[in-house]
Amino acid sequence: MAELAMQATALVKWFGEGDARTVAVQGVSFDARFGEMLFIEGPSGSGKTTLLSLISGILRPNEGTVMVEGRDIWSMTSDRIADFRLNKVGFVFQDYHLFPRLTTVENVAIPLILKKNDWDKSIDEAMEYLEIVGIKDRALLPPVKLSGGEQQRVAIARAIASHPDILIFDEPTASLDGETGRKILDFVKKNILTDKRCIIVVTHDNRIFEYADRIMTMEDGRVIGFEQGGGREE
Amino acid sequence: MKGILKIAYKLLVNDKGKFAALLVGITFAVFLMVMMTSMFSGILHRSSATVLNVGAKVWVMDPAINTPANNIPMPDYVLDAVRSINGVTYAVPLYSGGALVKLRSGAYQSVTVIGLDDSSLYGRPELLEGQIEDIYGENAFIVVKDAEFPKLQNPRVGTEFEINDHRGVIVGIARVTTSGLFGVPTLYTTYNRALQYIPSTRFTTAFILIEPKNTTAIPYIKQQVKALGYEALTKDEFIQKTSRFYKYQTGVGTNVLIMTVISFIVGLCISGQTFYTFILENLERFGALKAIGAKGRELVYMILFQASFASLAGFGLGIGLACLLITVARLRMPSYAAMTTYTDIGLAFIMVLIIAGISSYIGVRKVLKIEPFDIFRG
Ligand SMILES: Nc1ncnc2c1ncn2[C@@H]1O[C@H](COP(=O)(O)OP(=O)(O)OP(=O)(O)O)[C@@H](O)[C@H]1O
Ligand SMILES: [Mg+2]
């Protein structure tokens, strides 16, 4: 069981009340394992983003548990949940959410600074992550001056800066051309994925399924199947 | 903590347009408030010029007197009665009144004449030229070298003039700490000469100045003077009474108050509005920070820091600008009455704190409400 990074059980999440109630996630159970790339796919509105939020400490489920390191994250105080997001989870948001008024390297340093590290040390460390994602030479530019693919890399550098166990990508290739998208996934698989980390990717883009170890398909808030992905090397 | 505030600082300052607008709003508000209240402070200060310059500890006067410029003479027996009160070391009369001077050029100029008690010269000014004893000389007057001095055509020791058809001669030039409000020069002479030269009513004593044995004697003195039907005020009480008169019983106070409130509201609107837009525009950033793992508390600190930083910077600029303007204005117009007191600065500071407080309150409410999930969904 030690290789489980996260175990979700019977998650339910609905929005609104009465007639207006939409159940976005209806009783989803699954786990994510260290060293794997888990893809979540399914039609629009099937509850993928909602599910990601439930397991990453962003959105509280109405029912169910999310066990990480033997504890249900949703039984913790909100400060502890914030710490969980900061220390255990790395997010690459769909539209990146980079800070246009900060330089690229400052953007990457944000999680380190939130962890109360010294400013200069955080910047130095952020520089290393920029080097890993290959855009160190853009460090002092504002992110708006960067191309879409480069911004994606900045977002990845920021996500890994906090040494997360679970790395979450929402539609990582949605705003990239096919070539760049594949390059990024290839890069992530080779350089970011370790056997102490699991990467969960939500995507519509079947061109990148080849990088998945497992693919979980959702429909209408439910999991309707698991497949081995193209990347499974067993 | 420091790192987060540095992020907050960069988010604020790197947004040059908004930051400039914020600064301008607060600077402008502080500038206006300080100018208004400084002008008022200057007026108040000058309205008490005589009290400050004469410097007596306790003043006896008719209760209807509002300012040292008022003049309701008291009968002579009051002086004797005051002198016999226990705790009074000595009590002397002070003459204060207006007169008309005819200068050598033939021009007329009204002046304030202060008549000092002949035997003690209590309340005498500091002399720049001449000897105080010369005040006993024939027709002797001492002129005060203040902003109004040139109106007497810059007299020197020996300069002669006519005062109410009497001959007058300048025997000394004095310096005082505070010039008067009403733009008339001041002449000092002896009490008796003042009575002699200036037509007066049956009663002649404008004020009685008391030197009490010690401060504990003052309440008793006040009580005894009250029994005589007059009022004894300490220097500070008299200054306060004068201030109250100008604040509440003349148009000056109300108008200044209204202007101050208006500048406050204008400043509050500009800065509050700009800060609010700033927060709205950065809501997504705050949401992203929250999603990444910033605690609500930390976001509150960021906003408080941003609001206080902008406010304090604007406060400093506003005060600086006001002081600069007042200094320049004083160089050009010696009788310009504005005076920036610590009270004025404190008042502006409190208003700035209120502006910062309201702005951050609005910002904090907004930011605490954002759901990182909404950021996540895009
Ligand atoms: N805040 C909300 N209020 C009400 N309904 C919501 C809210 N968030 C999500 N929903 C609903 O929950 C369902 C699942 O939404 P979700 O965003 O998780 O889908 P998704 O699979 O990520 O879709 P997409 O592929 O378009 O991103 C949708 O029907 C959506 O309308
Ligand atoms: Mg989605």
C-alpha cells in the first residue's frame, strides 16, 4: 500500500440546492500511485476539474474521503489544508495564472516564499527550476513576454518548486499546438516524474495519451473505466 | 512573512498606473487637509499673540472677553481687590487698545498699543535695539519688529510719529514670538502713557496680569476673582478660550472644518476606489496564491500592507508638499498665517489611517471571499 500517493473514496460533490442542484461528482473512488502518470479524461462537464479540486485540497467534498499519508485531508483545519496544498501538491493551472507584475523567476519562487524561505534564497532556488525546464535565460522577463509553451514551463517550474508529491495538470495542452504539447509531456515524463511523485493530468487531448500510465475515464460525475495508457512499461 | 510582503509590494508598485493614482489621491487629500488645518492653526495661534507675547501666568478679565483683541475695561477697584487675594504675588494692569498713527510721510496706520505696568513693566518684550528703561522717556514707544513692521515704514530708534495728535518717538525695537492676526503693527509703552495718549472710557484696565505664588494657588485665585464678577484664566485657558471662539463662534472654524471634511472625502473616494479596482484586478492573483497554499491570514497581511504602504507614502508626500508650500509662501508673504502643528499632522495621519482601513476592509472582504476553485476552473 506504501506506493499509494493518494486514495479517494466515495467522493461526492454537488453544487446548488433543490431543483438547481447539479451533482458534479457522484461517488468516485480511485487512487494515484507514486511514479505514475494518471490521466483523467471524459467529456466536458463530466466533473474532471471538480474531482481534481476535491483531491488537491481546493474544494471540500460533500461526502467521501481523500487519504494522503494515512490521513483524510478534509478532516484537517483549513490552515493545515493550506499547508497540504503548499507542501504536497503542485498545480499547473489550465491558464497558468502567472503573475504579470512579477518577473518569471519571482513567479517560480512564490511557493518557496510562501514556505517562508528567505527571498534571495528562494530566487536562487527558483533559478534552478527554471534551468530544469530550460528557460533560465527568460528569468528576468515578465511572463507575458514569453510564448505559450514557455509560460507552460514557468507554470511547471512553479508547481515543482515546492517539491510536491502530487503534481496536478489541468488541460496542459489545451492552449498549445500539438507539437509543443507533446514536447512538454515528453519533458515532464522524462524530467519531472520520479518514483516519489505522481502526476495527474486532466485532458481531452488524445494525442498525448501515449504518455499516460493509466487513463481514467469519467462521464456524468462517475468513473466509467480504467485503461492502461501507452506509457505503461510493465 | 517578509517575503509575502515583498510580493505584495511588487504587485502594488509594479502596477505603476494604479499605484500613481493611489498616491496622487492620498497625497492630494493629505495636502488639502494639512493646508486647511495649518491655516487654521496659524490663525488660532496668532489670535492669541498678545497672550503668548506678554506671557503672564494668570489673566483677569471681563467674562465676556473672547479674545485678547477684545477690550472691556474693568474699574480700578478690581486691581486692588485682586492684589489682596491670598496667593497673588503681584498683580499689574495691562492696557491693550487700538490707536491711529500718522507717519512722517503723512500716511495713517492703525496700531495696537500695549501699555505695560509703569513700575514693573511686567510682560515686557525682548529688545533687539535700545534699552527697556528708555520706555520711561518722553513720548517713548517701543515698536515690535514683526511681519507688520514695514507698515510703519521701517522705523528706527529715534524715528518720530504722531499718535492721536501726540508726539511719539521710537526708543527701542522689540522682538516677539508671535505676530498678531489682524495685520496691524504693535507698539509698547507704559500703562500711564497709554491712558494719557489714547482716549479711553471711564474704566481703563483691559486685563490684570497676576503672578501667583505657585500653581496650587491658582484655583483659589480663580474662585475669588469669580466672586468679584470677573474671570481669571491661566495662559493656556485663555488661549483655549480664544481658540474656541474662533473655532465655534466665527465662520472660520466651520468653513475650515467643512473643507477638511471635503478633502478627506475626496481623498477617501479616490484612494478607496483606486484600491478597490486594484484588488479587483488582482483578485485572480490572490485566488491563485490561495490555491497554491497561502493562508487567508497571509492574504489579509498582504492587503493591509499594500493599503498602509500606499497611504503612508501618500501621507509623507502630502505633508512634505504642504510644508514646502507653506515655507515658500512664508518667504513671499511674511504675514502668511499657516502653521503646521503636530495636531494637524496627527489629524491628517488619523484620516489617512481611516482611508487605509476602509480601503483594506473592502479589499480583505473581497479577497477572503474568493474560492480557489473558481481560479482553478478558469
Ligand atoms: N461552482 C459551480 N456551481 C455550479 N455548478 C458547477 C460549479 N462548478 C462546476 N459545476 C458543474 O459541475 C459539473 C462538472 O464541472 P467540471 O468543471 O468539473 O467539468 P469538467 O469535466 O472539468 O469539464 P471541462 O472538460 O469542460 O473542463 C458541470 O456540470 C458544471 O456545470
Ligand atoms: Mg475542467
